[in-house]
Amino acid sequence: MCCPGCKAVATLIRDSGFERYYDSREAPEPGIVRPPDEAGEWQVFDRDDMLTAFSARQGDFAEASIYVGGMYCAACSWLIDSTLQAVSGVSSADINPVTHRLRVTWDSAAIGLGGILGVLANLGYKPQPLAPDSTERPEQDEQRSALKRLLVASLGMMQVMMFAVGLYSGEFQGIDADMERFLRLVSFLVTTPVVFYSARPFFAGALRGLRARRPGMDLPVSVAIGGAYIASIYATYTNGPAVWYDSVTMFVFFLTVARYLEMRARHRSIDRSTALSSLLPNTATRVDGEQRLSVPVSQLAAGDRVLVRAGESFPADGVVVEGTTSVDESMLTGESTPKRRLVDAAVMAGSVNVDGIVTVRVDKTGIDTTLGIIARLSERARYARPAFVQLADRVASHIVIAILLIAVAVASAWYVLDAERAFVITLSVLVVTCPCALALATPAAFAAAGSRLADLHLLVTNGNAIEILSRATHVVFDKTGTLTRGVPDVTKTTVLDNHFSADDCLRIAAALEVDSTHPIARAFAKYESGLRASELSLTVGAGVSGIIDGRHWRLGSHQHVTGTEDTGTDGTLSNVFLGDGVAITAIFDIDDTLRSDAANSLSALRNIGLSLSLVSGDSRAPVERVATALGIENSRCGCSPDDKLTVIRELQQAGETVVMVGDGINDAPVLAGADVSIAPSHAASLAQSSADVLMLGESLQPIVKLVSASSHTMRVVRQNLAWAIVYNLAAVPLAATGFVPPWLAAIGMSTSSLVVVLNALRLSRFQ
Amino acid sequence: MNILYLLIPLALLLLGGAVWVFFWAVGSGQFDDLDTPAVRIIMDDDKRPPDDATND
């Protein structure tokens, strides 16, 4: 247990009988983001106008979509589901662990939306109500219709295959003319939905490709499917010599499987639409004259005055009009120490108000804020990423044109030689050369590697990442929260008064800081011992004071503790002083410590042959200390998001393939601009959404595994592509000279696809 | 072999039924989440919360 918040969550989970959550969750503890919300924050959502804004009513029941931030695996979705089911008034709760969206219906007489959000917040997740019918549908619809298409294609294929066996054996043993026609007719009946329903995306894709003048793989596929289908109908109608329904359905089935696998991998990516707004609070306290009203952040406008208490984050960009405070902007700028903000100073949306209560005049809201601009910057960088088209697509465009040319050549040659066989042979050529194996080669390998990497606590959200990682040359690290743990720690305690031991001093400090929301306070939290301080008071930007066992204590800056200016310390470390108002009892060195395996992981990366850099928004001293400790030669400090992006662009122009590892909002544009980006699971959601790979857990070790797994994967992809091309080169002459009937072509095509898939599956056992 | 004229349409009817049932299942969201049910089966839902209230 790291804090009272954790304890509350653990108690809630235990008391509800859900402690098995701890046995089966996959991601290790993410650490505490902020203390659990007071009930007040969610109460505003109980109001009637909120209910109409965020939910749809069905009689007494209301239904709402809620984005649940901070969930990673099936155990989370089970916990949320089970907890909500037990809440009285909730009639159903469906959570999708892939899109992180919860659809909940409840009896609005028994419980309000605020109550439900409160339950989720108490579990430690970050709920965020969504306007009805916001972006959930497209992905879900795509998933569902792909599944339906796959099923129709597979059932259709099985049935038509069965009839085909009858037809083929009929060719050898003789068959009733009536029975043959009947079997062809039912084959036609079953094939029709497969062609018009399951294969529709291929036709649509081919049409799109033609319009854009960039024929893709869909074009020859459509020509083969459409051609064989129409020719089969013609043969069925005129009692021609052969039908090809079996080839058509089998072809469609294999292609649909490939598409489905690819789509599943794509949907695993993190949802981008909610990334920006989840950094902002859900509600803000608006001040109208004397009245204070809790309103949703989306209803704020420029000119409004909002009250921001200690520990809350600012809902919009603005100017302080009343009060003073310190502001933690580390997520936005990378700077690790909080900044003082007096009246007339500007504050940024998404930064955290550390210790004072201030009233802020809102200047900019939503996407116009600095936060919104960073979000847009990262979106742009993502589009401007060095153009990389998927390997198979690049090859495919050429192959497609080659196949069509060959097919035309074969058709016209046979038309002259033997017009009757021209169609059958052309069809064989089209089927046998189907870029199926080629199409499967890459996605199958990526899917297998992706599921193996998920076991290793790495979520690959962009398939291309693996290809690029295999040829990466340079890794750029962010400092705060990536190489370091991102939470302050007491690294050294110097006791000046020998009546006290170092442990005593730490316990006293912990007791003084117990209620503080200041980031420094977290350094002392683990020394809490049950010692209680009374008359705790806080001086904004200076420190805290209180009485323990009748003795007066002050903790904070030199000025705060002794009343005199600080002279003795070197200023490179954050020093916190403990004293009684006159003399200093102890000095604590506070520092953001390195992750335990940072040194190991970095030297392993260096051994693979990658160069390393450190780019941080923090000031020189802490950056250089980390760089020296880890032996990183290139380090840059004080970088804005733009500067960081420039550093990456320079490396890229020098011909390097750059991997970026970072976690802050200020890293988001860089993550998007780098060739491949990796974000730890505790990263800001904006950083996560810009990243190609998410690391679950505290360790940096997975990066090393990721790099070696990618080169392994690309080896398999290359084997697959080589096999597919060799097979095609061997099969085309045979088919073109008329030695391969369409059914054999279909079997050959399937076998080659199967070889590719089996080869890819070897990756799922990668160590 | 005339029995085939009866059996094959019957098979097609069954096929149609299977497709209809599957479409219904997909439409009602049973295939939206393929990860959780695999875990859920090993978690018993009938376990009661412990009675004592001591915190750890």
C-alpha cells in the first residue's frame, strides 16, 4: 500500500469479494496518478441536464457511454463489470477492453450517472462520460461485419466444397445430367452470398484503387472472383463443361481470413479521439459573482472565471486573477520542479495546481489551449512521418500489374491457339498467381509476433513498427518518467542535530507532509509511521509546519525553515529542510531516481549496436547527471516539444532510423514524428496515442526484447515473401501452358498460404 | 440418389439457420470481446466478501 488512496481502493475491492483481480491482472501496478476524487466532483453529473447531455433515456432507464481510462487487460474489465453489476440500480454494464468503452444502463430513479462515475473513480480508473453515439460505432461495426463476412465465406466454402467433391467424382465415374445441373445450381445459390456479401470489400477496394489510379491487390482479386463467378453462371446456364464455384469460395475465404486478422491487430491500437480530453478534469468550478457552480469543462467559455483548488488540474488556458500557487507543468514541459504563479501569471490547461487556491480567468478552451496545440502538433507529425508503405503493398502494386498483363497475354495467346480452353487457363493463371501468400506473408507474421510480444508486456499498436524497429539505428530517450521513475525520492538525509536519527527526521517529515498534494510530499509518503502532527498549516510555495509531540516543526525551503536566505547548498539538487523555525535539524536531498534496470537495458541496447541519446525538457543539471550515470553521450536539455521534434528530424536527415521512448505530453509530437515510438503504460494518454508500442510495467527491459523480436519477425516475413514469390514464379508457367486446372490452382494457392501462416506461427514461440 | 434432391435443400435450410443464429449472436455483441470471457470462467462469482473488516 503506497497511500490512503490505494488503501481505499484495496478495501473496496476486498470488501466486495473481488480480490481475485490481483491474481489475474496482467499489468503491474501503474502507480498512483492522483488521489481518489472527492464525491463532489461526480455529483454534478447527477443533475438532470447532465443526464440529457450524456445519456439516452428509455423510460425509467438511462443508457450512457463512458470512456474508462487506465484499464489494460481482461482483469480490469472483469472487475469493472462485476462491481457495477453489484451496484443497485444498474441493469447492465458492457465493457469493451479493446476500445475501453463502457456501455451502462441503469434505473435513473435508483442511482444517478454521478454515482456510477464515482464507483469507477473509486476503483482507480478515470471515467469520462461521452456524448451519446460518439465514436464507438465505427470500430465495432467494422469488427462485427468483418466477422459476419468471414462466417458466410467459411460456411459457403465448406458447402460448395462438398458439392464440388460430388461434381469432380462425377467427372470420373459419370453422373446424371440432371444431378450435375442440380449440384451446379445449389453451388450457385451458396456462392452468390459469398461473392456479393463476403467479397464486397474487395470489389469496393478495387474500385477505389482504380479511381485513385493506384491499383492495389484488390483489383486482380476482384477480376478473378468476378470473372470466375460470371463464367460459372454462364456454364451453369448453358450446361458448359466446367464450373468454378469452389475456386471462388475458397479464394474469398482465405482472403477474408487474412483481412480479419489484420483488422484485429489494427483495432488493438489506442483510441485517439479521447486522448486530449482525458487530461482535462471532467468538471470545473465556475464563479459567477458570489455563486459557485460546478459545470462540465465543455461548457466553459473565454471570459469565465473558474476556481481551481490544490490538487486539481486547470481546465483551460487562462490568467490567475486571484490567489497564488505553484503549478506542476512537468507533463507539458518536462520540467520536474513546480513553478510559482502569482496574480496575472498565465496557466496552462492540463497542468496541476499544487498547493494554493486560485481563481483563473479563462482565455482559451479545448483545442485552442497549449495542450490542444500540442495534440494537433503530434497529429500533424504523425501524418508527416517519413513515408512508409507496408512492404507487401509496395510489392503488390507492381505484381498486380504484372499479373494482369500476364493474364491478358495468356488469354490472347490461347484464344488464337485453342479458343475453348482460353478462359479456363486464364482463370487458372489468375488464381494460381493470387497474391494471397504475399498478402498473408506480412500480416500473419505481424499478428503472431504481436501476440507473442503482448505476452512479454508489449502492446504493438502499429504493425509497421516491427518492420522499422528491425532496422533502427538510434534510440532517443526522454528523461523524466522514462529513464527515471518520475516520482521524487529521498536520496540522502543529512542530520545536523544529533538528538535525532535520520529515520526520526524522515518520520517527522512524513507526518508533516501527510495532507500535502505537493509532488515533493510523495517522496516522504513511504516513511509514514503513524506519527501524527497537529495544527498543520501550509505556506504556499514555501513549505509546511505543524506540531509533533509538543514541538514545533517546519519543513520546506531554507527561507521557510530558518527565516534566512539559503547560502550553503549548490542548487543542483532539490533540497528540503527540516527545522524548528530557527535552526536546521536535517537536510533531505530529493531526486528523481533512475529505474532499477535502466543501466542494464541501455547497455544491452548498445550491445545490439544502437546509438543512444537523451532529450529532455528539464534543466541542465539533472539531465547531465542522468546522462553521466547511464553513459549516454548525446544529451540535450531544456527542450520544448518543438525542439525535441527538431532533434529527431536532424537525426532522420542524417539517415538514422530513430526510435523514441517517452511518456510526457510534451513528448507526444516527438513520439509521433519519430520512425517508431514507445511509451510506458503510465504515460500521458496523449503520449500513448502517439506511440506505436506500449510497454506495460515498470521495466525498460522489454525494449531490448522488442528490438530483437522485430528483427526475428522480419526474417520470417522475408522467408514468407521469398516463398510466395518462388511459388508464383514456378506456378505461372505451368498454369499458362495449361497444365493446371482451376481446382488444382486453388489448392496450390491455399497450400502456399498455409505454408506462410505456419511459418509465421513459429514466431509465437519466440523467446 | 434421388434422396439428394431432398437432403441438399434441407442442408441449405440448416445452413441458413446457422447463419441467422450467428448473425444474431454477433449483433447482440457476443463476439465484441474475445479476451475477457476466457479469463472470467476461472473466476468464481459465488465467493462472498470476508466478514471481518480489518484493513491490511
